[in-house]
Amino acid sequence: MDAELNSPQADAVAHIRGPLLVFAGAGSGKTRVITFRIANLVARERVPPYRILAVTFTNKAAGEMRHRLEGILGAEIARDLWVGTFHATCAKLLRRYGDAVGLEKNIIIYDGADQKAVVTRVLRELDLDEKRFAPRAMLAAIHKEKQEGRGPDEMSLDDYSAEMVKKVYARYEEHLRAANAVDFEDLILRVVKLLEDDTRIEGETIRRRFEFVLVDEFQDTNAVQYRMLRALARDHHNLCVVGDDDQSIYRWRGADVRNIRGFKKDFPETLVVKLEQNYRSTGHIVKAALGVIAPSKEREPKELWTANEDGLPVEMIATKDERDEAAHVVAVIDETRKKGIDPRQIAVFYRIHAQSRVLEEALRAVNMPYQIVGGTKFYERAEIKDALSYLRLAVNPKSDVDLLRVVNVPARGIGATTLDRLTTLATLENMSVWQSLGHLDKAGDIAAAARKRLVAFADMMRDIQAAARTAPATEVLAMILDKSGYRTALEAENTAESDARLENLAELAGSIGDYEAEASAAGEPATLEGFLERVSLQADTDAGDQGGKITLMTVHGAKGLEFDTVLLTGMEEEMFPYRGFDPGGEEEMEEERRLAYVAITRARRRLVMTHTETRQIFGTTRWGRPSRFFGDLPAATMKQGATRAASAGARVAYVDRSSGGGGYGSAYGSRGGGGGGREPWRHPQAPAARTEAFDAPPRPARPAVDPGERFVDREFFADDGGSDDVGSAGGLRRGAKVVHSRFGEGEVRRVEAAAEPMVVAFFPGWGEKKILARFLKIAS
DNA sequence: TGCCACGCCCTTTTT
DNA sequence: GGGCGTGGCA
């Protein structure tokens, strides 16, 4: 804590009123400026905590900030502060003042998938070719308009396709309004509307409420978000924004660095502070980061420096494929943990979520606890989305997206044709699909049998809706699963997969329970609406930081965080910088560069970057050259290496001192079969003859594996004639006694390392069952 | 009319 | 690797 109190920057601005613009280089104590300022306002300036609003972009960052504030101010006071993401803050405000902008209480927040479903429906209604107008692209275009604060009528219509976007946009909005639903942009837009509407009292109420507003990662605000901030601070100008244009990584989400310039114009009396000293990282890491960001164009001039010692060189490790990479990651983590580093101080980054699976497998195979941040995985599972749709319908029957999702899940004989006719009726009569269920007489084309089924569904939902008004959310969920026949259908399936789905639904019930407990601890009423809002606004399922776990996340998710040791994986061209199907212009490349800068600057002491020769992703194999960003790292800060598998496979010119030298020679291309030998990556700043300066390939703690192989305890499974895909999972071994929640005690027969390790176990009275390993406990 | 299986296509980052 | 759409079959 002393370090924070003594921080000169934090001290200098902590008590200042009026607009404050802080350019904070990575690791210069950006968040510290905010937390210290808040602490100072509360402790010294006697500002009531509930009059302070601190806004972040991610839940993770908000959680981190709140955590720090709890440490400084104590949990009691910190609880009254408003700390949250833009969206969560707006949702909270709308819950209180939403009636003023015509929002009902049972509002539902549509996530990306829901939004896309609406767009798809609109495209069909307008009879537009889905091939020519991809729902995804349409949605992106709509969001772009919304992020700039333009409604369909305010769009500039340059060409035919803009015309189409406008049409779709308009109907999209109608659908959301009719469904009593909002998307993420709406949350902000509605609050802006509240704040800017001087004919009503609510805007003033909110403006008065927040005497001080602080914003983290200001470079990531989009036009509408900035408008909201401006409106919030209209009367008092106590707006403190902290940001770093080098870390602007949300341009694709509408973030506009120009807001920084706008800020100086809108608040001419702004005090500008530049923080250029990095307190976080070693010299080598800071220099590496500078190397990556230096070629970036249009930067606000600033020079990051550090007084810290150089420390360990940044490691660049060549690996053979994604499994080999994962093995190396595991080895480094293992080594780091053995040195006594808290696992919470270790993080593995990747560019895209799809990379996490292999890493997870490798970590699970050695029973190393980890936590995944982001990756909406859990809430994206079909059964969870189904259950949530039922819950949302229970609260808000007008939500068409949800109704259409579950009306025939489980199968009730309500097919596409029937639903087509039903939605057509709804569209014609200008009502929600739910309402149209009450007017089936107007749809003569719906067969009597189908009609009966629809009525039965409506009756069932009415019962559930009635229950939702009084019963606790956990009971509503149980009722839904029973009445809808969802549970029965899954039980009848009786496969490993259906069992897993049932377990997931149990987990959902558990998370409702958690929410109820948390809400009551915070002195707030636990409602089904509250739970649904939380689910919508919280991409990650993290149940708080339990100790002892390392962290896996995308680079985006890592922003604003720091770790002792960072493993940055997938550093190949195409992966990082990432290139999707679009050509990707220079602007996008610039953003990738800033993203790399963000990744590097998360590390305090040790940074390991890995790249692969080949990578299986999205079902195909990619060959990747090492990322161009390696070439921007100063040679003096780097240490190159390779896993055994990589150096053996490529026959690269590494000098392996540890094995007597010259072991691999430089016989390029001697690898048999496909791919061909690849030249080793050579640092552009290094003279060609300097290969001997390369470090010996580090020996992985466990032998590198060949593709198709896993981390298998060969001896133990040597006599296993079963699956060829056998691994140990979470300490589960053949013969081990395990306990399952439903089947009781059993004995492990086989372990299968699928995407998720599965165990075939024999349960007396049930027979052999295939179960996801994580649902088993070792019997004591 | 509805169900199921197969095959094709797309494949980012967050709220 | 998975979601979605199409086409064949009950």
C-alpha cells in the first residue's frame, strides 16, 4: 500500500477537481491513478462513496478495481462505490430510471446470438438473400451506426447497400422494441437519452448523483459512450479519464481514439498528465514492448521507460505444433510454480478463444488447475441457452427470439412450417409471436394438430410465468425443466453427452443459487430478472478468483491486468497478427500491433512467446511463419529456443550445447513427408553468422509428444486394450474408486482424453457409464 | 409435416 | 470443430 500512497503521479492528481486527462503508458500505474484518486476523494475529501462512478470496459477490470479499492477503503465503503463496466452501469441505471425512456421492468438483454437471430428473421421478412446480405455483416453495420449514435433515419445513404442496412436496421429496432429487449448499444443509448433529456427530472437526478466520474481505458470509448460521459459531467466537469492510445484495441467495436482530442476541446480547462515511467516490468520486457509499438503510426508522442533492472530476456520458443506448444506451456508453468510463484501470477494468452482447447487439454492431463476468463462457453452451450430462453420467456413472453428457440425444444411436433405460418401471422398482425398464439383463429393455414400443440405450449408457459412471479428463480428453473419435458428427454437419451448436459443444467441451477446468495449478501433482492441481466452482461462464468489457479485468456481479456509470468502463444503470422477471411487493411494491422503491445506489457518479470510450425485450428492445418512482431523486438532483449520436437523435426541450425553440440547440424529439409524443412527464424537485426548465439533448445520437463499422442502414462495403461485415445484425467486412473452424484460409487475402467477427459466407469446397479471426468470425485 | 443425418461453410477480439 | 441448412425418409 505504501507504494501506492507514495506514487507521485497519483498524489499529484488525487485531489484535483475538474477535467483531468491522463496519458498513462503501460504499467505506469494507470489503474493506480484511479483507485488512489477514489480513495483520496473518499478518505480525505469526504466525498460519499455512492457519489463516485468509476467505469471500465471489462468485468475483469472492474472486478480488479473493486478488489483494490476494497483493500484500500475496506469492503464496507467500497461496496457503495459505483464501479462497473459501461454496460453494467447503464443496466443498473435503467433498472432504476428506465421507465422514463419507456422501458419496462422485465427488459431482456439480447446477446450477439440473439441479435443475429433477429437480423436473420428480418432478412427473411424483407425477402433478402442471406447469401448476399450476411446476417453477421448486417449486424456489424447496424452496430456501427448505433455506436455512432445514429438511428436508421439519421443514416447517410451513400449506396444501395446502405439503403439495405437502413431497412434492416429499422426493422431490427422494431423487433427489439416489440420484444421488450435491448442490445448492448441500447443500454448506453437509453442512458444518454435520459441524461440529455432536459424535459425530465431523471437526467438531472443521475447527473447530480455522480459528483465524480472516472474512466479507465478511455481510448476505448466509442462515440456514444463518450457522449454519455460528457453528459454525466456536464454540470461539474469532474471527469477524470485515463488512457493510452497505444493500447487502443477496440476499434472494431467502435472505439475512437479521437475522443481524446475531443476531450481537450470539450473541456478546455483540462489538466493533461503524462505518465511515462513503467513500474511494472523488467527492462527487457519494456524494451520489447517499445520495439513492437515503435513502428505504429499516429501515436501520441510519449516515451516509456523503466528504472527496473533488465531481468530475464524475453523468450521466443519455436514449437512443432499446437500440442507441442501446449506441452511447453505446461513445462514452463510447472517450472515457475516450483519456484514458488503463486499460480495466480501466471497467465497464458492467446489471440482467439479457439486456441484454448488444446491448452486446456494439456493442463487437465497433468492435473494443473486453471481458470478461463471470457469465452462465453458455458452460457453458449445449447442446453444452457435453452434453459435461459425459457427463463427469459417466463419473465418476458414477448421475447420472440427466445420463444422461437424453445417452442419445439424438446420436440413437440411444432415444425418449421407451423412456425413460419405463426411468425407470418405475428408480422401481419404486428404483434409478438407470443401474442399471436392467442389469435390462432386468424391463421387458417395452421393445421388443427399443430394448433393444439401450440395451445398446449402456451398453457405451459402461462403456468411457468405465473410461478415466476412468486417463486424463487431456482424453483422456476426446476419447474421449467420438468414441465417442458426437457429433463425427461435428456434422461431418455442416456448418453454421455446427455448426462453432461444434465450436469450443466445442474450447474446453471447452482449459479442461480450463487447469485441469490451474493445478492442477499449485498442487501439486494434476488430476482430472476437480476440473474438474467447478470448472465447477459457477464461473458465469463468466473466464480471469483479461487486461489491456486493459473489463468487462460485472450489478449483482449488481459487488458488492464498484470502477471508475474506471461506465456504468449500462437505467435505466428495469420494467428497473431490474426487474419480472418477479410484481407484486413493497414488499420487492422495497426490494431494487431497495439494488441501485441498490450500482451507484452502484461508481464512483470518473465515473458515467454511461443510459435508453431503447424497448427490445427478450425478443423484444418495451418502452416505459419513466426509472427512479424518478433522482428520488431530488439535482439538484445531476446533469447531464442525451440522444443525438442520442433528442433528435431525442422533440423534447424540450433546449436544444442546440452547434447554435446552440433547434434542437429543444419540439414534442412531432411524431414520426411510433406511440409518440407523450414528455415529457422532468423532475427533481422542479427548477423547471419550468429546462429551460435542462439540458445540451446530448453529441455521440456516432460517429453514432447507427437501429433495424435497425448500425455499418457504409458506404463499404467500398457495393458489397456480399449480406446487408443487414453490418458489420465485429473488423477483418475483405472481401478480408482470414484463417486458420481447420480450413480454413486463406481470403479474407473478407462480414461479417454477427448476434448474433455472422459471416464468410463462401472457403477454397481447402473453398469458402465461414460462420464466427463470433472463430474467425478475420487472416493475417499 | 416433421425428424434426422449428412455435408458444407465459416471460422476475432467484448459487452 | 461446430453450426446451420438441405435433402431424403418416415
